[in-house]
Amino acid sequence: MRDHYGYLQNQLNEPSATSAFNCELEDYPEESYELKVRTIFISDLHLGTPGCQASALLDFLKTYSSEQLYLVGDIIDGWQLRRRWYWPQTHNDVVQKLLRKARKGCKVVYVPGNHDEFARQFLGHSFGGIEIVEEAVHETIDGRKFWVIHGDYFDGVIQYAKWFAYVGDNLYEFTLKLNRYLTSLRTRFGLPYWSLSQYLKYKVKTAVNYVLSFEQAVAAEASRRGLNGVVCGHIHHAEIRDINGITYCNDGDWVESLTALVEHLDGSIELIHWPQHARQLANTMEVTLEEGCLPASKPIMTNKIKDNEKVSA
């Protein structure tokens, strides 16, 4: 039987094994409209599943360049890959894009989650320039310190009833599959994207209480450690908010919400909703080109915070 995890490890650690894929990516032209930020945080890509929005993620990674990039867990979905092998070219392109960023001098830090817990056996090691750690503390340019974790250690279901988590994961995959059919139908009728699983998550009281208790527990631990904030993933609920003086930041996912966190060069942190943000950038690009001007160096703000203050556009 094919050693799938060995295959992925070779993709990360053996240049000869990836030369063909590297050639494909090296042939891509450099992005002419690249937004420069200090730090990018992304999580819950779930590479290895049909639900992963790899093409959109590649567009995001091509648009933004950064000095640091944090991969905040559930990058590769080992749970699903154990059940069924699914690894299209776009997923390989994402891995190679991350490796390319590391080769070009970006500091890439990988904090594994529960779906890619197999990577925790490599803590303290580096693969292709990507450092694997259990957790990290990120200091913004303006001196604030953020605890960077995936967040599954604060999930009671994961810690004490893992079998139930596997059942829930299968149900979640079913809703995502159903959602893909609904999305196809909505597209035919010219309707915007709508997530069934997110709708159910926000409507079910138990799910709402779960999200709130998770956020409060993570923020409380960050406060106990004497930090200014926390950056996490895990619950697929992107948000920036203040919890008892702690800046709680969740970078969401690349299955439903397609979101990321970025730290700008002035230390402010913004939550990027990529589909909407990409349209804003495209409109900005059209206007600036029509006027004969260079694109603006900074995007339109959507959900930006600095010194624990939330600002909405």
C-alpha cells in the first residue's frame, strides 16, 4: 500500500522529488500587483479534501508577500487522507508555493493542528525551510505579543471524546458536499456564495455556545501568560474581537470562509475575507489602470485593529 505520509514528507524535504513541480511554479510570472505585509496567518486549509479551496488560496498567496508566514494548523487533513487519498495538482501547487516563499526568505512557521497531528512528531525540525513548532509567540512591529496556536487543545471533544470528533468530521464533510451542489445551483441562477454549514453553525444554539466558550477559554489562557492577544484557528469562525482586554484573532479557514489575518507594516492586524477582498482589489486595479496610475500599495480595509481597537470600513 502506498505510503501517503511518506510521499508528503518527500514533497517537503527532497528537492529532487519536487523538481518537476518546482519547475512548474518557477515558470509562473512574478505577480505584478503584489501587496506587501509584515505577517500572514492562515489555517484550516484542509489540503487533501475536496472542500479545500486551493485555487482561491493560491490567488491569495500570489497577491500577498510577507516577511513572516504562520501556518496555524490543519494544513493537511490527515483524517480524510487516511480514509481516501485525494491530492490534485492544485493542492501540490499550494505546498510548493509555501516552499517557494520559504526559499525566497520568508520565515514560515508551521503549528500543527488535530487534522495534521502526524506533523507533531516532527516538532523542532525544519522541512524545506518550514519550521515546525507546537506553539509560538509573535511580536508585532508595535510591540504587542500574540500567542499563536491551532486551538484544538481547548476543544473538549477532541481531547476527551475523539471518536465523536471523527463522527462530527464525517457529518461536516457531508454538509460540505451538499453545499457544493447548492453552490452550483446558486451560481446558475446568478446568486452569491452561501455556506450551508456556516448557516447551521450560527443557527444552532449549542454550536454558538461552543464557539463562545472556546474563544473565552483561549483568551483567558493568553491573559494568564501575560500576552496581549492570541491568533488561532480550529473552529472555522474568523473573527477579531476584544475579550476582557485580550485581542482574540481567529483566521478562519479555506474551506468555507476563505479568510486570513495579515499584520500590516504599521503593526495593525486585518481580517481578509478573500472573495470580497479580491473583487475590491480587481475594481481598484481597473480604476488605477484607467487613470494611468500605479496600484495603491495598501488594500481597502475591511476589519482592522490596532492597539486593541476595532475599525470597520
